[in-house]
Amino acid sequence: MRYFYFLIVFILVACKSALVSDVSKNSDAIFTYKVDESSVNETLKTLSSNEMQGREAGTAGINKAADYLIERLKEYNVKPYFKTYRDTLTNFKGTTFNIVGVIEGNDPILKEEFIILGAHYDHIGIAKEGIDGDFINNGANDDASGVTAVAELAKYFGTHKTNKRSVLIAFFTAEETGLLGSFHLADKLKKSNFNLYTMLNFEMIGVPMTADYTAYITGFSKSNMAAKINEYSGTKLVGYLPMEFQYQLFLRSDNYPFYQEFNVPSQTVCTFDFTNFDYYHHVKDEFEVMDIPHMTNFIQDILPVVEKMTNSKSKEIKLK
């Protein structure tokens, strides 16, 4: 009888250990990582500083921003996807480059599929006519805010390696001159038989919306991405903004070239709703008018969503 008792105890302990192990691998387990507000603050402040001179593609200012982003990727253990982090454009008059890094997936099969997380790090540079002596279009909201979000996602996945699928980190140049950076990269990846599952782009998330959701998604009706984001987050994190359709924003940001080339869900999340920010392409689009707690909270909310995107066994995000 005593041996039977010990056998039962052994089985119970083994089952408990297995259960703990399963929970640790389950994508529905409690997400405990906390986004550091000071890190969000530092990245956004640096990218939108006067030192970057408005980050116009092909200028010394954007090259400084590129150097900064490369150092962050190195710090976060994100490797270059190509031979170097710099992906030089072939469709731009002059020299400018995307910054592209990769976090390899930890699943031997799913790692062959990629999720792209992107944002454009260029802006419109120096204004011809200044305001109160200020001529620098710092581009804090447009789109240093989106770049900051992607940098924080790179930080998490690069240091934690929780992603089964591989994650491509893309900071695009020359968005302001016609999406040239994203068109160049999408074409280049397509020619290399890149296996793209989905692309999520971040654009102008520096100020909050007044709505029953945190952000809207472009091309809302083109896929089930909005529904899956809300399902993964357990809340209404993204919604539909009618003005997005009116202004055809789906076609006007760096998600579009990937949709065009790969025919997979490729969409942008944004919190600029045409009423909550007066400084679009304006010298007053500066760090001081950004809402850092809002940005931090949004990044905190989207991070476990992206983790579930990387870890779902099947391709749950689909075109309609």
C-alpha cells in the first residue's frame, strides 16, 4: 500500500510539472512583460530631435537616424537580414536606405514564415518657411512615433526570442516621396521567394483618439486582421474609421506595397483621426506635443497581440 501511495504522489507531481510546462508555452498565458516608458521617451525624443534635421530621405539627418536605429537593433540582439542592416534603394535619386533586421523564429517549421513589423523613419526635412524661427519638420508623430513602437517590439522579441515565426523589422525610408522604401523592399523580397504571412505597419500613434477603441486599422474590410487583433488582445483595441476609407489611407502607407506584391493581409494601425492633431507636416510636430503614456500603453497592448500572431499554429489572419 505504501508503494502505491508513493506511486500516486509521483504521478501527481509529474502531472503538475507537465501542466506548468504547458502553461508556460501557451500563448494565452499571462503576459507579464512591461514596456518601459523611459525607453519609449528616449527613442522618440532622439528621432525627433533637431539633430536629425527632419530626417528627409537622402540627407545627413536621416543618416544619423539610421545610425541610431542600427545601434538599437544591435543592442536588442536583432541581426541584419541582408549582409548589413542598410538596404539601399534602387528607385531613389540619390542614396538612402531602409534599415532591416531579423529575429529568427524558434520553431523549425514556422520560422520559414515571416511577419513584417514596419514604420517609416523618414520625414520632410527643412521647411522653406519657418514659424517663429523654427524651420525643422521634426516629425515626432509622423512617424517617429510608429518607429518607436516597432523599436520596442524589436526590443522584446530580440531579447526574449518567444516568436515561433520569424520577425522582420523594417524601418522604411522615402515614404514621404511615394512609399519608395517599402516598394523597393517588397519587390526585393518577392523576388527572393520570401514567405510572408502578414505585415503590420505603424503610423502616427503619438496622440490618443476619442473613441471606444485605441487605434484604427487601414483596409478594415480587406481581411480579418482587425477581428484577430481584438480577439488576441481580449478587448476592442482597433476599430473602423470612416475617414480612413474616404482618404484611401490603405493605399498611402507602407503596408500597401506588401499587399500588392504578396497578396496577404498587410495593414497599418494609426491613432491620428484628422481631429486630434493639428500639426501634420508642420514644424510643430515635435516631441513635446506627444503623449508618451498613451504610446506606452498602446505598445503594451499590441505587444502580446503580435506575439500571438507569431505563434499561432495556422495562418489565422486571412484576406476576405
